[in-house]
Amino acid sequence: MAKWNMANRKSGTDIAETTIERAKKRLGLSTPTRVGDDFYLPGLTEFDDSYKEYRLQTDGKGNWGCSCHGHYGGELRKNQVCTHSAAVARFFGLPCLRTLPLKEAPIQEETKHEEPKRLTPDRPCDIPGIPEEFDTWRPGQRDTVEWIADQLESRKNGKVAAHDAPTGEGKSLEAVAALKLVGGKGIV
């Protein structure tokens, strides 16, 4: 695999463009620091980061270690590049090929994310006008209903929200539930 110099992006890489863009956004909001062999990058609430600060290390050959592997879901990044290492590598002009767990993961305090107050009830049928047969939300449906309702309430150029999903995923229920929550009328 070719080394990738984050400073000039001259050689090929399999790093996702979204990772690169997210790393750039991180650098627009925070500045990494270096202390000895360790690099530190502030966690950002805008990115729903789990930690207040991430610790990173590199071998200088493109392999990085990041403390993000220490929180739930971090292991999913195995052998990929996290946006923390991409941002730090870009800032310091170092190569970046992959991110692994730190050899000695520091104990870090997870940022407390308060559970947001839900607009939707626990069951779809608790929304007035939704039949009793809809007694549970499918995965992702509740979030989708809240997103649609938010779109309908916040649109300045008309009340339009477009939602696309495969047949049978529950789009009609989501649309009707969102309309009933905001007290609107619409075409489903």
C-alpha cells in the first residue's frame, strides 16, 4: 500500500474522502498538539465525540494508534483511518495509512451525552390517529419520524421533507406519524 502524505495528498490511498473531509472540519474547529511522542486532539461535541481529548501515537511510517479505539464502536475502525489520526497527520504533515488501538490505552473520561428528550412517544400507536397494530418502532423509525417532524417545523421555503427508503420499510407510517406530531397536513 502506498504511503500517503496528508499534507499534499500526492500518492494513492484507500482512505475514504469523507474521512478526509471530516478531518479538515476537525482542524477548522480545533488544533492538535504534540508532547514528546504523543499527539493530542480535543474532542468535539459537534462530532458527538466520546472523549474530551484523544491521544495518538505514530511510528512515522503511516501507522497510528488512537485512543478512540477504547470506546464503544472504536473496534469497528480496525485497520482503517479514524478522523482523529487523519486530522493530526494532516496538521503535522505526516503519513497516515491506518489507525490501530494504542498499545497503552489511557484512561479517559467519556463525555456525558444526555439522552435528548424525545418528540415521539415510546410506541407509534400512542400518537393520536395511529392504529393500535403499530405498537413498536422498527430500528431507525423513531429517529426518522423526529427528523421529518423537525424538517417540517424548521423549513423556511415551504414545509417539504423528502424521505427515500426501500419498499416495506415503513415510510408511510413515518410520514403520517411526523405529520400528526407537528399538526400538519401533507401528501404521503
